Amino acid sequence: MAFAELEPFGSEQEMLGHAITASTVSNRLRGADEKPLAVNKFMPPLRYDEKPEEKEQTVEEQISIIEMVNISAGGKDLRKHK
């Protein structure tokens, strides 16, 4: 992969281009009192060792998600209590 060292290509490079565009637009539209955002804030984790921070869901959050899925699918809430 000597060519890849000279001329990087692939999904990581494509994502970088999109991140630069998103960063430019975001920073152009930000308020005067807001700090500019770096390009890496718009990059998804591309390596398996860079997992996003995961927060464990509470039971209430899980129930809320299922309620939204149920409503979007046209379902009815058959629970006797809420």
C-alpha cells in the first residue's frame, strides 16, 4: 500500500472532507459568544479501539424508547397503569 502512504484514500479521508465542510459551516453560523468547533468534533470514531462514550440506560429511558417506537408503529398502550 505504498500509494496509500503517498496519496491517502478510503472512508477515513472521505469522512475528513465532510468533517471539514461541517466544521466550516458550523463555525460560520455560530454565535459571536460561542467558541469555534474543531474538525475532529465532526469525525465519527473510525477505529474499533475508539469507541464512543457509552452511558447505561435507565429503565425509565428504555420504557420511553419503547413507548416512542410503539406510537410510531401505530400501536396502543395496553398497560393498565402509567
